[in-house]
Amino acid sequence: MAPRQVTTDAEGRTYWGGEVPSSAWSRRELDISELELEARPFPSAQFRHEITEIARGPGASVDLTVRTYDPALRLPVGPHRATLLIAPGKRRLHIPFRLSPVRPGVFEGHAHLDLAAASLPCRASPGSVTRFSAWNTRACPTRACCWPL
């Protein structure tokens, strides 16, 4: 995960955070120069994505505010298309939204996630990370193949 901000000292070392650490121990612990954030090819660039607000929407939906941090300033200033990817039971749900610049290296957007649109598996394995508290009647209305967890 990328930091929200990075700082470079006079010797060119890069540190996690908004200021150069004051002690030798802190500088050693927060030194992320080996990540080479500014030199990475774009496909491996380090970004930090945070959901900063969740609001109830109509029905089974939620509205999310997403903030993206680009500490190495790899993204050009301006709006960007983005996609929220939810994968319940290995099935992908793509929610497109727009990220707008807040300030250099910080972008924010809003995504509307309709949970009823997610295609859920009819059965979950006992070791599954995803747990459902109700029958998945949309996938199998007869409940013949569904079981609650």
C-alpha cells in the first residue's frame, strides 16, 4: 500500500509521510527509497485508495466516497475514469465512477454500489471468506440448491 504523502530529503532519500523524520531510528524505519515510487513504470505505480464515506442509498445500495492518493504524482491533474471492482464469490461487479482532482496527488470520486446487482454464488464453500446471512433467492428462487450460512 502506498503512503498518502512522501517527502524527499536533501540527499534524495524518500520517506513515508509529510516531513523528513527527525531521529535516525525514524528515518531508518520510514525510508522507502528502495520502492522507487517516481521511477516505476505506470502499470506498477503505487496508489492508495480509501473509502472515506459510506452513505445509505435507495434499496440495497450504498453511496461511497473514494479518495485516491498518488504520492509520486504519476497521474496527470484532471478528471480520471475509475472502476470499483467487487468480486463476491469470484464473480466480478464493475462500478464505473469519476475521480476528480482535489489537489496535486489527491483525487476524489463518488460511486453508487447497488448490492442487489451483485451476482452471488448459489453455494459458498465452508472456507469461503464471503458469508451470506440470507437465502440467495434471486439466484435460485426455489431454495432447492441454496443454504444459509
